[in-house]
Amino acid sequence: MTLFGIYVIARRSGANPRALEGSRGLIAEHVDRFDERMHVFARNRSLHPGSERYRQFYREHPEKEALDAARRKKGGPIGHPGTIAGFVLIWFSGLGRLL
């Protein structure tokens, strides 16, 4: 290793004020928070029909309720796990068979 390499590795630099502020040091302007419930996967996982959170969200966003209800009826955003084209794939003794 050269002398320059040793210098670069061993030198001490001053504190970085932006880094010391954490993520606040990187914000250039006002940042709006994102409501995770606006994401379809989060709604399917966290909003259970009949709960207070469910009623509150769909009071605020009624346009999403019909689409989400249809999606829940089909088993969620990706369907029922383990289904392929309407058939259920069952693994038995390491072999898959379609029922």
C-alpha cells in the first residue's frame, strides 16, 4: 500500500453536519407523508371488513371500496395462494398434482 493509501484510510475527517441530522439532513423541502393504505397490498392485508379502520378508510375513499371488495372476493391482489388457472396445486410426497 502506498503512503497516499495509508493517508486516505487513516486520516480523520471532521463531522458531517448533514449526516449528524440523520434523514432530516437530506430533506430539501417539505415532504408529505404517504398513506400506506393507498397501496392495494396494504389495504388487503390491514383493512378487515367490518373493522373501524375499514369503515374510516372507505368513508374517506369510497371510490376504492367496490374494486377492493371484488379483489377480496377473488382472494386478494394475487388470488388464492396455490391456485393456477382455477385448479389447486397440491404437493404430496414431493410430487405436485392438479385436482
